[in-house]
Amino acid sequence: MAKILVVDYEQSMREFLEILLSKEGHDVVCVDSGEPAVQLSRENGDFDLVITDLKMPRVGGIEVLENFKRSAPEIEVIVMTAYSTTETAIQAMKKGAYDYLSKPFQVDEIRVIVEK
């Protein structure tokens, strides 16, 4: 299955995604902010997918997206947020996001997107 990086400031969301995706057979790595995610993008941790929150202190999801797309364009990035706007969705998609999810999302929704 896929090696997935989950980047989210909220511990509950990280744990939820880790449990869900691990049960689906994926290898899941979680970090609590954008800084370690950006570092992992530079080290190219062989991820197949990155799921990142949009709004985080200091380094946000757009910066995470940009760094992964610059260092490894083949890695798909899903941006999620509880503060969804048309502008942020357009910005994320223009910068190369595979998809954009509004929190809260349905479990089946994330499963389908990850499988694609």
C-alpha cells in the first residue's frame, strides 16, 4: 500500500487519520506541524501521499504543498481545512494539490480520495 505523511496541528485529527489509514493497510507517519513536514520534503522520505492541514502555526499547509511539489512533484498532496473558502481551494489546486477537503469530512470520502 501507500506511505502517507499526515501533517496536522490537532492531535485528535492525526490520531484519527493514523488509525483509519493504518487499518486500510497504509504505512502512516504523523507530524504535528509544517516545519518537520518541510524537512521531510527535503529529505524525500519516499512518501506516496501527503495529507496536510491548511492552517497551522508558523508553516502552513500551502508551504508544505509547495515544498513537496518542488522537491518531489510526483507526490500527491491533499489539503484539508476547517476554514474552507473558495480562494484557499483555488490557491491549493493551482499550486498542485490533488484534492481539497473541508473538515469535518466523511470517513468514506477520505478513503476514496486516498485510494485514487
